[in-house]
Amino acid sequence: MRVILDTNVFMSGVFFGGIPGRILGAFVEVPALAEPVSADPDDDKFLACAVAARVTVIVSGDKDLVDRSGWHGVRVLRPRPFVNEFLVEP
């Protein structure tokens, strides 16, 4: 199931727990990648998340992550190219 939490629910869950915290705690951990992909192992969690969620674009300014663009069909775009491609005025 895909859900969207508004900022208030997310922040409340992070800082105060309670029912919003319970909602955050229910999110399933993303399985780790079978083998390292990025030069920075901390970046692999973003690639794993993208694959698990069937997301095709990650927006990042991290060079190691940008260098892995295209892996398993996941494009990694810096913020400006993302805006230019997806948020252009009609």
C-alpha cells in the first residue's frame, strides 16, 4: 500500500511518537541490495528503496549516487535537471 503522510503527521511521529509514530513504525524495511552498487555504501539504501517502490527517478546532488544513474532503470537526476525535465511551464 502506498500512502502519503502530511508534514504534521510525519513530524509528530518523528518527534512525539503516539499514533503518528505508530504509523511511521509500520513502514516495512526495504531489503538491502544483494551487492554494493554505489561507491558510497550509504547511498545504496536510496537505490534499494527506488527498486522496491518501483520509482524511476531519484533527485540527488550526491555525486556517487548520480554516477549510478541508469542502474536497474532508475535515473538519478540533480535538482536542476529534474526541474527542467519535469517541472517546466506548459
